[in-house]
Amino acid sequence: MNVSNANAREVDPALWERPQMRQALAARDMATVYRLLQRIGVSQRHIAALTAQSQSEISEILKGRQVMAYDVLGRIADGLGIPRGYMGLAYDASCTTPVPAADQRDDSNEDEQVRRLLAHAAQVTIGAASGNAEEWTEPVTPTETPVPHRIGMADVEQIETVTRTLRALDYRHGGGVCRDAVVAQLAWSQRLLRASCPESVTLRLHQALADQHNLAGWTSFDVGLYGSARSHLARALEQAKHARNSSLAANVLYRMGRVHLHCDRILDALRFFQLGQICAQDASCERTVAMLFANEAWAYALLGDSDLALKSINRAADELARARDRESPAWVSFFGAADLDATSGMVHADLAETHLDSHLGIAERFLTDALGQRDPSMARSRAFELTALATVQLRAGDMTAGIANGNEAVTLATEIRSMRITDRLAPLQAVAMMRAHAGDAQDLARRISVVRAA
């Protein structure tokens, strides 16, 4: 797609119709909007010119600064040629949703509906009507499921079961596979707050809703919808505190930290991890404390503080050693020895950037140990760790192992619906390009370029 400096309307209007772009516009997540524009070749300078913003403003927005002012949002929409309705700035028929159909149980036209359905079924069955494939992309007109007047603990347990199932899908296949399902389920679950129930059920329901928002935020983060991720995680924290569940609140704060760590807002991430430690200590959950100390160590390593990074990762190991024999809640049970080894590997890999390369050997050992504990179902974790391991090996000059692991990581990245995985390939691509004198390294860099462009 060619984007001219002449005027914004030369941005192909079809771009605003892409699902990911529509979601970002609806959430007014301008960081994602600008990032998607960059992917098709629109530079920060050109975005600044079109939207009458400075390049430093564009850079800050890309790092996560939210745009709240109506006039600025309007200027961005008009400058880029975005229909204002897509951002909720003015009424626009394109942003409306279908009106839910009436409850079919009370529909006086039921006989007519049955007659038409039977006639249609007969036509399709005998081949007289095959349907239009293009029409199948359109959703069936939605009808809300009636909310029960009264709910009990069994209803809340069903919500928790669905959340566990969707979390397992996210863990194995990435947020892109299940995010829409999580958000749709959450819309139903929230409506149960209208039902009457005992106080004990109400608290458990708020906890279940907090965990679903937690998962919705995490899957949104995994597909690059950072504004949506922040909104869901904020709601998750509120409901976790309302439900008086400090362990869940700590887990939400951990995920808030990870979102900002990924967006290179290291100091902000560190603050979230430290807030999480307060809740984790209140919950007396050693596994959660260990997870937060491990991620705090990663943040310190990115800041180049070797002493604090090593102190925190050692504290994480001590806490996890005390937690291994204890049952943990579903939202934190994933964090075990493999995850601690993986995070330790990242800590030492990042310390090698600002300290002696001796950290590379330690990082390679930890990342190799982490991979050895993963089974094939842990595809996303394996992709992260293979990417980091390959990067470390290429930096250390081990071309054979680095290229082999790098190619395996790229193959996994194409099989998992996760924007985080493709983002994490960037450092591997950079070091492969530095070793481009070796033909295999050049091929690896080229493969990564193709995956990231897609």
C-alpha cells in the first residue's frame, strides 16, 4: 500500500475495516492504531504530519500514553481519514450494532417462522438452495440469553470452569484463539450480577468475574490490544479487592506489570510488581510472591541493576521452594520451576547487555533447563524460551545451535496466535542480521522478517 504525503485520504480506507483496527479504534487505543499504521509503512513522522502532532507525542503514545482529549481524538480521526463513528466521536451508522431480536418464546409469528425454516431446510437438503458463502461471514442477529432470577454456588462454579478451560486454550494456542470467546463469556457472566443470591455467592461471583476480566486482559495483551488489556485488568483488580481476594489482586497487578514491561515502560512495570507484592504478602501465597519477585528481577535487569536483579531472583527461588508442596489458585498455579528458570534466563540475558558476557552462559543454562521441563502442549512458553535461547546462543557465537533453535521458534510463532511472540522475535532478528555473513543466519533473519510483517 502506498501512502503519499499529499493527503491522509490516500491511506486505504479498507485499513479501517480490519477487525484488529476496528477494535483498537473502538477502544480509542491510539498506540495500537499507530503501530498498525507503521506495519504498512506509515512512519512516525508522517503520522505526526497528518494528525498535527509532534513526533515526540507520537512516540509517547506508542509507548502507552493514552489520548483522552476529545479535540485531539477528533483531529486524529480527521487527519487520518478515520470515520468518526468508529471512535465513538459522533453518531455513525457504521458503529451501530444489530438490535437484539425479540424473545422467540413469546413471538406471535412462531408458526410463520417454523414454516419458513422447514421450507428452507427442504430446499437446502435437496440441493435447491445452497446458500451464499459471503453471507456466512455475517453474524446471526444476536438474542440475549435470559438471566436467571436467582443463582447459587453451582452457577458461579460453572463460570470458573469456563474460565479454566479458556485459560488452558490461551496457554496452549495463544490469546488470538480464545480472546473473543473470553469477552463474550464475560458479557454473560456480568449479567448474573442482576440475579438475586446469598452474600456468600455474591462474593464468589465477584471473584469469578475478576478472574474472567483478568483473563480477558491477558488475552487482549497477547494479541496487542493494550488499551483493552488495561481496561479489563483495572476492572479485574477492583472486583478482586471487592471479593477480598488478595491472591487474585496480586496476580492482576503482576499482569499489569507484564503489559508495561512488554511496552518498554520498565519503571511503571516495576511499580506494578511492587504493588503486587503487598497483596501477595497479605494473601500469604509464596508462589505469587515468588512470581512477583522473579518479574521484579527481570525489570531490574532491564534497568541494568545487577545487584537488585540477582537479589530479587534469589528471593523468588527461596519463596518458590517453600510453595511447591502447597495447592495454589488456578490463576497462579502455572508458575513453577520451569517459569522461574525461564525468567532467570531472561534476567541474565538482559544483564549481559550492560555487564560482562559471562551472564550469557548462565542465561543459556537456565533457558535450556526451562525448555527441558516443557511438554509439547506448552507451545507459547516454548516459543518464548526458544527465541531467547537462540538470541543468547547467537550472541555467544554458537551459530549452529542458535540458528537451529531460532528456526524452531519461528515455526512455532506461525502456529500460535500471539502478537507477543512476534514482538519477541525482534531481538533475535537483530542479532541474526549482525551475523548475516553466515548464510543460515541471513535466512533466519529473513524468515523472522516475513513472520513479523504478516
